[in-house]
Amino acid sequence: MYDNSEQRSAVLPLVLSTVGSVLVGMVVRRLRGNRAAARGETAGRTAGRGGLRAGRARPARRNARGPVL
């Protein structure tokens, strides 16, 4: 029987890269918000926390009938 106990798991690198990407996104978002606040842009899409979400409209659905099965 084949013993795969010597093989390394790919789960930890996947988790670490995902967490790293999320942290980088959070830092970039905060930097953009700080720069917008320094420029005096208090209203609009880049206003503080959640500003991107608040200015976003609901996306139009491509297919109103649902997925093709």
C-alpha cells in the first residue's frame, strides 16, 4: 500500500496566501480612504469605511432566468 504521510499538505500555503491577500486589500483600502480624506473628498465612493459599498448600485443580472442546467 502507498504511504502518503511523507507528502506535504497544500492547505497551509493556500490559507496563508488567502489571508495575506485579504490583509493587503484591507491596507490598500485604508490608504485610499486616507488619501481621499486628505484631499477633502468626504462624499462619494471613497468616503471612509464602507464607502465603496455604499456608493455601489446593485449589479444587473446577466440572465434573468437563472443558470442553464
